[in-house]
Amino acid sequence: MKFSKLDLLTLLISLFLFASCENTATIGLEVDPTSAVQGDLIDSATIVSRTVKDDAVATNLLTRYPFGYLKDPVLGETESALAMAVNLPVDAYDFGTSPVLDSAVLVLNYSGEFYGDSTAVYSVDVHQLSNDLTQETSYLSSKTYPYGSTLLANYTGKVFPNTKYKVTDIVVGAADTLKTVTPQLRLKLDPTFVTNQVVGLNAATLKYNSYFQSSFKGLHVQIKKASSTGIGGIMFFDFASTNSGLFLYYKKQNATTTTAIDTVSVNFPIATSTAAVAASVKHIYSTAVQQQLDNPSLSYPVTYLQPMGGLRNKFSFPYLKKLRAEVGKMIVNKAELVIDLSSGTDVAPFRAAQRLALYRNDIAGQRKNLPDNDGGSYYVAGDPRANVSAFGGYFDSTKKRYVFLVTAYIQDLIDGKTEDYGTFLAPSPLSTFEYTSSFNTAGRAIIGSFKKSPSAGDNIIKLNIYYTKIN
């Protein structure tokens, strides 16, 4: 019988396939039994979690600034006021000949998130700072800034953080026009005060920004609780751009025709790129929260997470130190930290934080990313543990939980490559993972604690470790 080359090739492939179709139980028998692998899951690793206070941080360079007053029936009260330096439009600003102020408006541009009751009435007071804000040596969130007793402005009403606003745009030498501006809070200041403290300043005081700020000091804005209604809320303002500021509208003599009058609009900007803006945040905790802070050694069915220098959770994993001795040498294929939201705690307007941050302390007590979220710098390129895209921390609104992949971190703890100097959980803005502070969001979360029996079905913090044991 003659075979073509193609027939011969087909025969050889068939013989190979038949030879390979053995019982799977025989596969790997050539491997040294001492190196055989076993797969398993541990889902009962003990986790100790407790509520602790978060740290006060510098607030002069925030992405956006929290402002408002919120009465949380579970956590307690949160209040955030703002201290703001005001800047010259340009050095040596000249108001012109015979300036007469028409009006002065403090414009605060909203910046995204609002947390709380949008139907409530908010009463906002403005005062002048007692000291030059730019001369402060620190801007910690726990710090308060003294201000004068004279009320410069008040707004009482609802707030509209997502609604654009129409204003009259004053154009020198042309007809005024109506324009649409970004969502903003507008407060009319006392014109007599602004005339005396700004428009009436001499040329020497207006020559440099530092001279002006030394004279004017800055502005303080806070919620007047007695005139506000409802549970309140926390809104955010944008000072990264120059859209916020003290806008002055005034008349002056025309430079070429003495009988003509010009109407001028000028912005004295409030911007962190030029001078300081600072938030003063105060928390008054409920009895339940204070009990946990005062008795950290006790176990509780739930723990609390609150942004803006409020509350975070401190985790420890005492079982991992014993795991290596009990199981032997092991490779962690996957480790996930599953955190259940406590049922019924995300009822509007107190919706659950949309994202959480999980981080650790190093030996110096400095906050660091976990290796699973270290942007690839912890492991060499190509190592699957360097992929941070699946790190997690987002709120699953269907399952009411948060999940983190912590494979590399758990492996390092088991192997003793990393010492646990403190692992922490705190709220983070949805758009940007932030572990250094949580002042760019107001969402909170009430979460469960570790339980020996996950079948309890609620309030669970669970560490699932999928591993391969090497005998």
C-alpha cells in the first residue's frame, strides 16, 4: 500500500492523539510526589476590625472643598466651614476715577457631588476673617479661623448644585448681555463694607497681592444652623479654577470723555493656585459611634466609615501568622476581601459611599497603597499581581457589598515579606482612588464585622483565600 505524505502525516497525528487519551488519573504520575499540588479555599480567616478616628489633614490644596451641615441619625453631626483668601485681579489694580460701587457678589462655583437633603433650606453667613489667611502656618481640617462679628452677607434658601445660572454680563462700551454660567451659590455682600475695604483702598495697598491680603484678610463662610431646616447636607465648591471669587460691579468716569460713565465688572478671584483656601470640619458623634471609639477592644456587629476626617476601619489578620505553620508552603492564587454593607443603612438621602479605599501603613506610619494597587511598581512588568485594574472597592448596589482583590498583599503577609503595621478602610471619591485623605466626597458606609459563620447572611467581613498547597 502506498501512502502519500499527507496520509502519513494524518496517521502520525492520530496515533499521537490515541496515545494521549489516557485516564486523567495517570497524568502527572511522573512528578515527584513530594512536589504534588493541592487546591483549596479558606473562607474563615479571622479578621479583626474596629472603628477609629481618621486623621486631620491639610486642606489648602484639595481638589474640591466640602461645605455644609449634615445631621446623620446614625453617625451624628458634621459641619464644614470655609476660610478663603481673596486675590487682586492683577497687581496694581486701578479702580479708575471716581469709582462708585453698585454691588458686590461672592460667587462660589459648585463642584459635583452633593450629599444630603436637596429640599432643605440652607442659611449661609459670610464674615471677614480676623487674620490674614495667607500667613497661617498650617491648614489642618481640625483648625478653626476667627472672624469678625459683622455679618457681611446671608443667603437663606434651597441650593441647586447641578443647575446652571443666568447672569448679566457687563461689557464696557457695549450693551450688556445675558449669559449662562456654571452652577453656583451667589451671596450679595454689604456694599458699604466692600466700598471701605476694597474699592476705597489706596494705590499702595492695591500694588501687590500680599499687601491687599494683609489689609483685607479674607472671608469666612459657614452654615447658620438656627435658620436652616431639615437634616441638611454637604456640598462642594471649586477653587481650582478662577470661576469663584468676589465679583464687583461699579461705575467710574470714562477715561477719555469726562462726562461719560463706564460700568465695570471685575473678579477678585478665590483660587488655590494663587492663595490659600481652607476647610474647617467638625464632627459630633452619636452615642453608638462614641461607644466604639471609647471601647476599641470590644466587638461590635457593625462598624462605621465616614469621610472628611471622620471615621475609618482598622483591620488586622491575626490568623495569617498561623496559616503558614498549619498549612505549610502555599501559593495564594487569589485573595478577596468581601465587605457587606449593613442592611437598611443606605436609605436616601444617606446613600452608601460609592467607593472605598483600602491601604496600609508602613513602618513610619505613612499611608501606602497595597501592592495589589501599586500601579505595577511593586512587581516586575508582566507579573499578573501588578495589574491594579481589578483591585476593586466599588459599591455593588445589587449585592450590597464591596470586594477588594488582595492576592499580593495576603501572600506577602503569609510569607513574612510585609509586616502589618495597620490596614485601613475609608471612603474614597468615585472618580479617583484617594487614600491620603477623603475630603473630596461625603458618602458614608455602615459595614459589618467578622463572623465565624458566614451563613448568617448579613454584616459580614470575609477574607476568601484560594491557594495551592505545595507538599
